[in-house]
Amino acid sequence: MRMIGITLFALAGNMWQNSKLNNQAGLKFVGRVMFVSAAALGLLTIFIPTTLSPFAIGYALIGLAFAISYLVNLFRRSK
């Protein structure tokens, strides 16, 4: 249920942004929302209260890789 809530937060943030803004500030907002959501999903997957399977570890690593990607691109200078 927590993972669904995080996913809905990310989707709601993106839909709100796309309906209101379409500029550099809007893209940064989406990047921040997606960074928080991807990191939260990755960390939540790691802390599942059970034995981690290779699938769960892979899923967490993919989520954290997306979070790192969003973070790196938030700090890059736009051309």
C-alpha cells in the first residue's frame, strides 16, 4: 500500500505540473517529485520485512538508479 501511495504521489505531481506549467521551472518540479518518489520506492523495497529475493534487490536497484539519474540531471546546467 505504501508503494502504491508513493507512485500515486509521483503521478499526481506530474499531472498537476503538466496542467499548469510548461517551462524550465516546471521540469525541475517534475524532476524533484520523481527523485523523491524513485528514491522512496527503492528504499521501501530494500526494507521490506521479509527475506529479499534477487527480484526485489533488482527492483530496488533500478528504482535507486532512476533516483540518482533524476538527481544528477537536476544539478546539470541547461544549455
